[in-house]
Amino acid sequence: MQPTLLGVPYDNSSSHLRGSADAPPLIRKALWCSAGNSWCEAGIDLRGQLGDSGDLSILPHAHPRSVIESSVAALLGQGSRPIILGGDHSITYPVVRAFYRARPTFDILHIDAHPDLYEEFGGDRYSHACPFARIMEEGLVGRLVQVGIRTMNGHQRQQAERYGVSVISMGEWFRGTRFELRQPVYLSIDLDALDPAFAPGVSHREPGGLSVREVIDIIQGLAVPVIGADIVEYNPQQDSSGITALVAAKLVKEVAGKMVSGGSGVRG
Ligand SMILES: [Mn+2]
């Protein structure tokens, strides 16, 4: 099953800064930039191995979540393994709905500074602060494991308990942590999981995060197959050097490489 990019230029559900809608073409540009090459660290040349379905067109009168869900469903129907380029994190909910319709047994590994478990945020149940509350209340996944979390508050702690979310806070995480994933996994990577020193181009900078190397090690170390992924919340307006686009592109390469090479890692 071929990993295939799909850009989702959508940031209407952002609660703080807009800008992530402009991310997908810039991540692609960094991905194929002549400063690097097209090989992932596992020794696979992604040229010819990584498909690209372009960017979704979400017209002003359209229902964004319906467009996202049906587009991902179409990709899954073709036998692809989607790698979604956000957009803000609200897109993960319709993406995961499409996966659930196609194959209702999988877990999620969610790498983020924030648990995104709010029941509602600013009056919006579909805010980018809420996707994992919607996913869990609909029972779309087996386990939800979150790593990199360093902004937990009282309400979200209650939500995590209510939905049985396994939260590995940034303070608890260490290199080699086992994630207890027993099924194929959908990987949701918010770039603000990384320390802003490595990835400043995000809407909600939160110091004290993961290094690029640590996120790569998490991806490469997964012992279960990766059925799909999203890389979200890249905000080009906060990325004056362009380094965050390069980080996003690097993670795309490692996720795609993991999909192609299979679940040969060591950590479950
Ligand atoms: Mn976040």
C-alpha cells in the first residue's frame, strides 16, 4: 500500500493564529528541495514510492469536515496509506472517521504539546483543541496514546480519564518509552510537540518539548504497522527561516519510510 500525500489547506478551526492553511505546498517544496535528497533513513528512495493526491479544494459553501472525510475515504478505497499535511489539528477528526469506516480496528499515537481533549473550546466542539474528544466519544479507535504533552489542565485531565486516554507527559517520557500499541496505528503529529527551538513555525509555541531526533526515533521505533498519518499545525507565518517546513518534510520522509519498510521497530 503506497504512502500518499494529501494536503488539507484548512485553518478555520484555529483558536489563536491562522496560517496553517498555507502549509501543504511549503512542506512539499521542502520535501523535494535540492538541498537534500529523497531517501529516508531506512534506505528507501521515496521518489516513485510516495504518491501525491495534491491539496483538497474546500469551497466556501462546502462543509469542510465532509469534504475531508470523503476525500480520505476515497484514498483509502484506492488502497493508499494517506499522509495528511495540515492544516490545523481539527482535521484529524474527519480523517480518523474515514479510517474508521474503512477499517474499524486501530490505535492512535498522538504526538503533541497539547492533549486536544476539550469538550468544546470557544463555543466550538470542532475546534482544533477538541478533535480527540470527538474521536473518543464516538469510539473510533482502540487505544489513544498521547506523548509530548506539557499543557494538561484540570478539565482535560478529567476528559483523559473519562475516555481512558493513555497520556505520557513530557516529564514522564524518556527515550525508549514503550507505548503499548497492539494494533496497527494511525500517527497524528502536531509540530508543536517539538520544542520551539527546533520547530518555531507553529501557532502555539510551547517550550520544553521533543527534539527532531526524538520524534524520528519514536517513528522508527514503532513495532506496529503505520496505516496513516497526519502532520499538522505548521504555520509558515511563524517560520521566518523556513526550518519548520524542513522539519515537517523530514518527518514526512520518516513516516513514509516506516510505512514502506513495515513494522520492524522495537517499541510497541
Ligand atoms: Mn498542539
